[in-house]
Amino acid sequence: MNLLRNSLALKLLLSFIVSSLLALGLVAFFVYSSTAKAFDDLVYEEERNNYITSALAHYERHNSWQQIAESIPPPLGPNNLGPFLDKLPSALNNLPNEILNSPTLTTNPPPRNFTPPPPPPNPFILTNAEGMILLGSGFEYPRGSFLSAETLAKGIPLEFEGVIVGKVLATGLKPDLDAQERAYLRSVNSALWRSALLAFICALALGWLFVRNLMQPLKELTQATLNLSQAKNEAVLVPIRSQDELGRLASSFNQMSQDLTRSQNLRKQMTADIAHELRSPLTVMLGYLEALKDGVLKATPERMKTLYSEGKQLEHLIDDLRTLSLADVGALKLNLKEQSLSDLLLDVFNSFSHLAKQKNISLKQDIQNLKPILFDQERLKQVLVNLLNNALEHTPEGGNINLIAYPQGNNIMIQVQDTGKGIAQEHLPFIFERFYRSDSTRSGKGSGLGLAIAKSIIEAHGGSLSAHSQEGMGTVIQVEFLSTRPKYTQVN
């Protein structure tokens, strides 16, 4: 019982065995039943035809129904003793006197006028044209009795020279099968059950192969799941053996394992990056403070400004981390108001025009008239400022930056296009990760959280943020505001 409880393979195999036995048993039963019924119907029809043929042949010979009982023996019926019982009286009358007077028979001698009981029920009865029973069947249809007109109307008419001379009626009983017919049914039954047994053995073998092939990927997944908890820096993968549900499950597991490994590595890297980001300003601040405390340096406005700048950098990093943590738990509050997005885009564009001119970068806009929507002006301005800052930082002198906004159906599309050096394809999927940096990413020289925060803010508004880039051809950062309401509806 414990083995059955703990083994999925055994459960599946037993289920397969039970279902196979049930299916084969039902098929064998119904096939045998239908075969036996069809054979019984065939025998019944043949007996009925023989009965009718014999009756008509007698009438043609004698031109009457006289001596019909001696001419046509009753059809084979259940325990048909009709012929024996019909001859029993004359046989008893012809016994020698010494036998009839024997001590055995003198105790209860049979009467000379002995009347045998009616013959046992037979499948058919024969009547004359008036409905009198010539050949009966048991107590229900005794010989010499008359049938009602309603019952007689159900019979098969017997015609001789165009005149109905009698009728044959069915009593509802089935003819008995002879030895050859019973042997045929037994052979059919035996062949049927042998075929069912062979089919069950084949089904059992196929079921075992099926269960084995089914359990193999499940065992691999189970082992991989156990190994996943012990894996450190590498993803645990399982082979994909098919394209069915198990194959998709294995593919999903591999994707989950890769994502989990990448998340763990990013978490470790993020911890190191946070420590690094905190250490740099703290080192500068502590160095200045220690020197000021020891009197090595004097407090000057320039040194105080440096300390203040480093403190603001720490404050900015902490605020960014807090914003991301709120977004992670769905608690990022938005001050949503229905207002013009076009006005906000133009304000941000104008604020960057002078800086772009100083860097000899052409900054252009194509902002169409957009319908008012719900958004947090301060949060969305933070996103746009971050995107334009990154574009200016990675666009060389003489390059172009375009700020584009247009409606698309019920949605609004915003694009920041630049002609910078672009982003390598191996880095493109990860530029919105926290603290992810490379020489060609859009993270800039800041904390490395700008794009991650921008993505969180856009998603909090119910939109999406994506990047398209090609090395040497520039980058397009696209914001799409969906027609749905913002994901987070908390309002300050």
C-alpha cells in the first residue's frame, strides 16, 4: 500500500490495467452478446422457415391437415419432450402383460386411458384457417383450442393454391440449439476471449512503455529541482525530449532556472553595487571630516560644498532604492491627474534645448496634440529627464536627438531617438536591470538605477518601456501608454 501511495508510475500502470480490463471486458461482452443474438435470430428464422415449409408440404400431400402431428415433429424447443410424450400412451398400451403385472408396476399401475400432459412450450404453433390450434405449445396454446382474432392476425399465413389454409404463430420462445450450433458458439466465445487476452497483453506492454517514457522526464525534473536548491551560479537544465505538455514543462523549468540564476547573480551584483555606491561618497565625506577634525584642513565654502554634494548623492541613491522597493511591492504612490501630456513633453524639451546646443547636438521634437490622460506629472517628468539625459550623454557631438509623441489608436507613443553609438545586442535585454552597466548601456555615470526606476514608473502608469538599438546606428527608447488605467492607483 505504501508503494502504491508513493509511486506515480505504479498508479498509472494500475490505472491503465484496470481501464484496459474494463474496456476489453465490456467489448468482449457486447461482441459476444451481439454475436449470440444474431446467431439465435438466424437459427430462429431457419427453424421458422423449415416449420412453414414442412407444414405446406404436408398440406400439399394430403390436401388437408389430417395426421399433421405425426407428419411434422415439433421444432426443437427448450426441453422439448413432445415427440416422446405423444407416443407414451401407445407405448404403455403395447407393453406385455407380464411387465404390466410385475410387482413394480402393480403397486401404482398406469391407467389404460392415460392422457399425457401437454407438450412443453415450443417456438411455433400451427392453426387452421379458422384459428384452431393444430400443433400447440404448452398450457398456453393447447391443441384443439381456438385463438382470438387479434392473436390470429399476428400469424404468418400459409397459402395453398391462392387460399389461406392455416397460419404459423411465434410463441416468443427460442429454439434450442443442436450440438453443432452450441459448439460453434463455444468456438466463437473461446476465440473472442483469446483475442481479448492477447489484446490485454499488448495493451499492458504498451502501457508499461508509455509509463516508463512518461516517468523519465518527470524523474529528470524532480532531480533537477533538487539540484536547483544547491546550484550557486549556474542554471540547472533538463533535456527537452518532446513538444507536448511535458516538453513545455521542461522548457518552462529551464527558463525558470535561467531566470532564477540570473536573478540571484543580479542580486549578488546589486548588493556589491549598492556597497560600492555608498562607499564612494562616504569615503570622500569621512576623509574630509577626519581632516577637518584633526585640523589638517580648514573648513572652506568649497570643501563644505563638496561634502554637501556627496551627501546629496547619498540621499539621491537612497531615494532611488526606496522608489524601486515601493514599486516592487505595488506601493508606489502616484498623484494622478487628468492633464495634457503634450505640455509636459514641450516643457522637458525646452529645458534640454540649451544643454543640447552647448554639446553641439541637434535636438528636435515632433509632439502632436495629445488628448489629456491620467498621469503623475512629477514622476513622468523624472522618466523623460532620465531618457533625455542618457541620450545626450551617449550621442556624440554633431549627432541628432528626436523627441516624438503621437497617438496610436487609444494609446500614446513617446519615443526618444538618438544617433549615438548604440547598444550591443548582448546588453540590450538587461539595460533596465538595476545597477546593470557596460560601456554601451544607457545607465550613464550615475547610480545605474535610472532606467530601472523609469521602467517601474511607466509600468505603474499601466504602460510599457522598451528599447531598440543597433551598434553604430543609435538607440530608440519607446514609452507606450496603454488604454488601461494605471496599475497603481494610490494617490498622495
